[in-house]
Amino acid sequence: MNPYKIITDSNTDLSPELIEQLGVYVIPMTFTMGNKLYRNYPDERDISNKEFYRLLREGQSAKTDQINSVTFQETFEPFLKEGMDLIYLAFSSGLSGTYNGARLTVEELKSKYPGRKILVVDTLAASMGEGLLVYHAAQLQKQGAAIEEVAKWVEENRNRMAHWFTVDDLNHLKRGGRVSGAAALFGTMLGIKPVLHVDDEGLLIPMEKVRGRRQSLDALVKHMAATVENPQDQVVFISHGDCLEDAGYVAQQVREKFQVQDIVINYIGPVIGSHSGPGTVALFFLGKSKN
């Protein structure tokens, strides 16, 4: 079996320590804030997550970009030249053109490297939901799975990767067109917190409205109880928009109710955070279905 590299993008919101442990390569996504272009490196070398959320709270906004073909080519070619095969696990095609961009680049590279396997898989996932699929893919690789087996597992299980999250500030969803201006205004006045998920097409879908922050966090765990499978065998991921205490509250509820193997908590990075805003908390696990 030829050696292969698992490649993904920084929308996985994985920590540098976990990336190193998994042995995967992460392409930084880019965003513009205050007329300055940043790369969303997992090690925060361009801008820290803390600073990014501080700027958001002060009223600045960020514009995000998809990965271009030049970046894909510059990332993929060194591995191909070394004689390695590649599998790229991409950010949801329902939220970005990144997957299609990677697919087009790979078609060009296949003719240049006919002896190499270059696979692109749409995770239909975001943030640490995408990250948790990458985590499982890396575990399979460590167990000796072939590149095709990894691709097949992700394709067969991506619609079991549940994403449940809530936001604290409706105005960020308003900017992204997810809620109307009136809904954001009255929802904020009434303390309404939406609970959302990512559906089978990889699209962001509002699912319910809850009054109060604590109730919205409890709702994430309620949805987990409805669909989770074999929680005692699972590693659960939780991401947050600079609100570690709230993420810790959700983690505590999950531990008490499900006795999971482990829980990994990390920041929602600037690219996802640009659209969800400070105070977002997201819960990821494998269930019977995404919803």
C-alpha cells in the first residue's frame, strides 16, 4: 500500500497539538479584516482567536475567502513529488466553493501525476464537525486502512456527524442572511437564542428558538440525547466563539449524561467565527442522523 497524506483546511478548528498528533496537513483559510488579509493558521501566528473576537465585539467585520487553485497546487504537489498519494477532506460544499475548487485542481494534477491517487471528499461539515471526521479518518489511517477505505468511511458517515450549535448574537447571522433584520432586532430584545444545525446537504439550518442562554446550551445536549449512538465509545468535540465557560458547561452536561470516552474543546476559528460571532457554542458527535 502506497503511503498517503490526509489534508484538510483550517475550518476544522483543530488545535496545533491535535493536528500534530493526527499527522494531518492543514491548509489555512484566509479572511480580510480592517483592510488586512489574514491566514487562519491553527497556531494563530497571524492573529490570535482572542484578538479576533475582541475586534468583532468592537464592531469590526470580516470577509472570508475560499482556497484558490494556486494554494491547492502549492500544497498538493510537494507530497505528490515525494511519491505520496493524497486525500483532501474538504469544508462543506453547502457553505463554500472550496470543495469544487479542490476537485478542479486535482483533475489537472492527475494528468501530471498519473501514478498517484488524489482523492477529494466533501465532508458536508463545518468547524469541529469537519474536524471530527478528520480525526476519525486519521485513526483509520493509523490502523492501516487504505486511502480508499478512509474516503469510503467519510462518505458513509458524514451524514451521521451531528452539528448542533447556538449563537449569542443574532446580528452576525443577520449579516450572513440567515435571519432577517427584524428577527435579529426582536430576538435580541426578547433574549431569543436560535439553535441551528448543518443538514445532509451541508447547509446551515435554523431548527428552533429558545429563550435564554442557559436554555439554548441545554438544547444542544437535548438534541444529542435524541440521536447519539454508542456515546460510551465516542470522542465528542465542542467548539466555542471565545466563551470557554459556556463550552465547559455543555461538556459537563455531556459527561454526566453520556459517559463519553473523551471531550475535546477548542476555539471556533476566525473564518467560521466571522459568520457565527462571539458566544457561539457548537456540539459535535456521531448519531443516527445529523438531526
